[in-house]
Amino acid sequence: MSTLLQTLYGYHAWANLDLFNKLESVDPGKHGAELQTAFRLISHYHVVSRIFAGHLQGIPHSFTSDNLEETPALNELRAAVMSSDQWYLDYLRTVSPTALFEAVAFTFTDGDKGYMTREEMLTHVALHGGYHRGEVGRILWQLSVTPPWDTFAVYLHQTEPTRRQQGKSTLVSA
């Protein structure tokens, strides 16, 4: 049985992969500065995902900031994000429902204290990534590149095409 969080993280991984595939089509010679900004945004949400993975496990992370000093190249960033996405999918397959409701105290990289349930942390990481993918999408639009169709509904219907037939049978005519 799939939980909403498992489905959300399936979507998150799908959307990240789609974004990387789109970014590969952008000419770095013509749009190097814009790509650097996009990579920086992705690096940020990736670092935040790793920080929260540490919080979820109750282990220290090695980050002193919410981004890296040096922005990774596209292939390195892709590999890191895909690895992190897989970690979250694996975590969600093994975490108990009871553990999701446990609150965890932690410290943000700026020194502020935090206290969230594991479920809240997981939700934060997925929504945070979506927010920054949207920023990268705006950059792509400015370059006249159509960004990926990054919506939860598109993901659900692409991964479960039978939903289209189910939707047709429930339409009510006026």
C-alpha cells in the first residue's frame, strides 16, 4: 500500500529527473549565468534535503550553511539529487507510521532551534524542492525554454494512465 508521502516523493523524484533532462537541453555557452543560478537553486534544495535526512535519522550533518560554497556541475548535481531522492523513497518504505508522528528537536544551520514531526519534515523537504523547481522553471521561461510540466496531477496520470479512463466514467453531463 502506498501512502500519500510515498506518492509525493515518487512525484518529487520524477519532477527532479524531468528538470535535469530539460536543463541538459540549455546551451551553456549562451546561458551560462542563468544555468549557474538554476544549479545554485537546485544545490540549495538538495543541501536542505540532506540536512533534514540527518534530522530524520537523528545524526549530525556536515553542513554549516543551506548551500555549498562551490556549485556542482549538472552531472554531479543530478547524481547527488537522484541519490537523495532514492534515500527518501527508501526511508518512506521502512519508517513506521508511529515514527512519522514523533517530534524531533534539531538546530538549523543558522543556529535557530527547530522542532517538527518526521511527517512535517518530510512534507517540508518535498514542498521546498517544488518551490525551487518553480524558480528554475521561471528561469527557463525567460530563456524561451518551456519548463517541464511539473505538477502532481500530471505525475499521477503519467504513472497511472488508467486514471484517465476512471475520470471519463465519472463525468456528469449537465
